[in-house]
Amino acid sequence: MTFHIEIVPLLSLVAGIAILIVPKLLNYIVAIYLIALGVLGLLGHGF
């Protein structure tokens, strides 16, 4: 049995939980999320 985990939904879930726990992290989490999406897009890993 093989599990295939998508990176974007996993990042979204982790970011959402972190924002709920520590709302002051919102700016950092959004910035890191956007940078991660950009890097993955440039490397050709489609979503």
C-alpha cells in the first residue's frame, strides 16, 4: 500500500494550525508559505 502525500495541502494544514495557536506568526507563516510555493513552482513540481 502506497501513500501519496501532497505538499501544498500539508503546508496549508500546518500553517493553519500554527496560526490558530500563535496568531502573531501570521505574517511569517504567510511569507514562508508563499516562498515555498514559489520555490516548488520554479523547480517544476506542479500542484
